[in-house]
Amino acid sequence: MARRTVVLKNRYYDSVFLMQAARRIAARPGMRDASAQLGTPANRQVLEGLGYGAGDRDFQEAGPNDLVLALEGEAAAVAAVAADPEPWLARSAGPGAGPAREPRSLAEALERRPDCSVALVSVPGEHAAREARAALRAGLHVFLFSSNVPVEEELALKLEARDRGLLVMGPDCGTAHLGGAGLGFANAVRRGPVGIVAAAGTGLQEFASLVHRAGSGISSGIGTGGRDLSDRIGGLTTLAGIDALEADPDTRVVTVLAKPPGPATAAAVLERLRRCAKPAVLCLLGARRPEGSGVNFAATIDEAVGCALAAAGHPRPDFLDADPAALRAAAAAELAGLAPGQRFVRGLFSGGTLCYQAQAVFAQAGLAAHANAPLPGMGELPDPYCSLGHSFVDLGAELFVRGRPHPMIDATLRRRRLEQEGADPQVAVLLLDFVLGAVASRDPAGDLLDAVAAARETARRRGGHLCVAASVCGTGDDAQGLEAQTAALDRAGVRVFATGAQAAAFCREAAVLLGKEGA
Amino acid sequence: MAQTLGGLLQERPVFVNVGVRDFADSLRAAGYDVVQVDWSPPAGGDAQLAVLLDDLL
């Protein structure tokens, strides 16, 4: 078995392309594993930890603009790829990709298509503000997917956008629905009367998917990025989004979905929604109901969907109403086979909002938990790579996605964490989310099921039982298929709930029982 | 301002994609026009230098 690295100087590719190229290389006969990454210090450190690059000067000197291939396999196969890596890095033109030579800059692109109205920006964070600013100055709205953009850059961009009458959605904006188009991680949802502004990417996905599953639809969905409602940013995009939805003839209900805002911004958003000319729904995960607000308030995404559907005159679907007694009974049945010492719930999320919502659902029962992105009142994990007590980990947090694809696209990190939790004899319940959508993994359930089965087998060999609870965010029109994903999880013995809030409520009931048993 | 934002929600957008190609592919597959930029880090990868150059030009 041979291992080596190959450095290609000044070669930039996006992290999704590199993941796909690495998979193609690893599938070559004779290869055992391969990775393709930019030579950032963090990436090099990980490779060094795996035993790559010792004494290799090119590797030691590789920088963030250089491509590093790490190859492992039979000597002849590794040597063949290393000798001629180019075919593995050739881009195939996407569907309808147009002329062979692509523009090298935003300005060049706009010369070709002066009618562009929206720029999607997903370059590394340190370069993202520059591209976004160029787009604003050319009169374009910006969907800013990149994370790791400094807050002062965000504020400057949003002030400039406001002055120009444009929207900056992001940074760290996962999803939007504009003019019928789903951007980023968007799910396949029909158009309808419900409008939403969300400072919560998977929150928007879950909300839009549930509205669709109820038979209604989304007029527009405006993402703002998670920091928009901090007092530093002051809700600049949220407030502009509410204005736009209020003026939009296709929108009958205006929904705002976020984590608890900064106090000054909360007051401003509440005041704006109070004088909204359309029915308004405010969902602040984990926040207390504002007194006498005159606005429909929701503490979970499910409640927000219920309020929005009611305001739009649409019937309430049965799936929104889970019977608490049934959840409790189901939890009790699952916990019957535990071994002594199995005490904790561990939530491993690809969706940050679903992670946050799960904490809010736990807080309803006064339960304490740890998280890498904690709700106020919950503990922060001292080491995000290591769980403690009941823990909720958002694997899409900036720390985990620097230089690598989001966990909705690449399940590698979540698989590794799942294996780690499975090896911990204190774990009684695993809580997982599976997020479907245009850009997500082709098979989110399949990516994790063998790791789930291995963790359950480990628990069984210890004389215990590992309960796995999950929800699937998406619709039957998504390429992965809501029904197919749910069925695959069911077959593997995973308890699948209709919504993220219900899966979290099941785990909350389990945690209450685990606490009572004092195990 | 409201007019510009209203246009964003009402009109069929045309996109320019700077970054991850899958975003362009999924929009094209849904029937939208997208121009993909073949992006690479500017000025040898120095983000601050690139911003300074923007200000000079």
C-alpha cells in the first residue's frame, strides 16, 4: 500500500468539485482512498494527522491557492494518478452550460448578460465580500452563501445594499426562493400564498417543505444569514424583506423565522410586523412570547407553519399534531432495552436551525444540554469535537465547513462523529436530521445508514440498545424523494418523525425518562 | 427601493454564479438562465491586496 501527496500550484476549485474529483479518484481500480483539497493550513494539518506529507517540501509549502491531492492505494495506481492528475480534474460542462470559455470575472459575465439580476456568491469567505460588493455596484441583488465573512464586512455590504435598493441575502445564507427559483439548498416546493423571511437556512427549508406537504406553497423565501437580527446588523435584510413581501401581490402571509434577535432589533422587527398590512407570523426559536404583540407568535417551525396556513385560509394538516402521550409511550418502549449507564441524547445535525430548535424543545421541559451553538441557557461544548451529557452538534457550523463542503453535501464528518458517539457507552438516543434538496447529497440516508447500523450493533454487543430518531426535511418532489428516504430509514429501524420538532420532542420525552430512572 | 425589491420577487431572475458550480447546474436544470464565472482567487490569493487594487482602479 502506497501513500503520497501531489501539489498543483495555483489551482483553485470549489470544495464541492474537489469532493467529487476525490471520489472519482478513490473509485479507480487499485486506489483505496483519495482526497483533493486546497492547501490551507487547516487542511494540511488534517492530512499530516493522517500521516501524509512528512518530508515533502512541496506539501509543506502548499498554500490556500494550491491544490493538494492525497493518494492511498496500490503503488502502481497511486503512481499513475500522481503522474497524470489532469484527467481527474477535468470539468465536464453542466447542462446547458453555454459557450466553452467561461467569463473570468463578474464584470466579464455582465458584459455577456447585462440582464443578470441576482449574483450567487459562494467563494471562500475572505474573498466573498469583494465579489458581493462588485455585484451590488453593478445593480445586482446578492445571494451570499459563503461563510466566514467578518461581521463588519456584512454590515458594510448591507448598508450599501440598502442605499441602492438591493438585497444582500447572507453571508452564510443557505437557501432562498425568488421569482419561482429555488437557490442554494432549496427544496422543490410549489408556489403559493405564504411568504417568509428567514435568518435560518434549514429553518426556511423545513418551513417551506412543511407548507408544501400541507398542500399550500411559498410565494417568496428570503434568506438573511444568521447574524442579520443581531443588534450589530440591526435586521437590515429582514426589514427590507418584510417590505418586499408586504408589497408583493402574490404574498398573503408574511412570516419571519429566526433565533432570538438582539433586544433592539427584536423590538424593531416586532414593531414592523405589527404595522404590516398583511397577517404576520413571528417565529423566534427558543424565545418567550412577546407580551401583547398583536402578531401571531410561534416557538417552533411547526407552530409557525400552523399559524401561516391558518392566516392563508388553508386547512391544517394532520401531520402537524403529534400526540404527546404517544411520543412518551414510544420513548418508553425504546428505552426498555437500555444497558446500565446509557443516559444521554446526542443530536448530530446537518441543519443548524434544526439543531437550535431541538435545544428549544429540550428547554421546554427544563432539560439542560450542551451544544456548539447553544441556545441561551444551554451550555457551550468546551470542545465541539467531543460531546458532553445531552449534546446537540451543528456540523454545518463555520468551524466544520472551512475548506470543505457542507455536511448536507458531504457526510464524511457526520459519519465520523456518529461512529464516535456509537463508541460511547453513555449514549442512549441519537437524533439525526436528513435534509433533501437540489444541491444536497443524492442519498442523505444512505450516506449514514451503515454507520447507524454499526453503532446499533456496538450497543447490542454491550448488552444495550441504541435508539435512533430522525426527521427528513424535504418534499416528494425533491430528487432524493421524501418517501424513499423515509422508507430507507424505517427499514433500518430508525424512528422517523414528520418534522424536526416532533423528533426533538420524542428525544425530550426520552431524556425526561432517562433522568427519572437516574441511570 | 420597493420597486426594485418588488421586481426581485415578481420577475424571472437571471443569475450570475460566482463559486460552487452545483448551484448553477441546479438552476439551469430548473430552466433558469445562469452565467457561471470561472473564478480563482485574485492577486495571488491576497484578499486585502485585491480590495486595495479595487480602490485604486
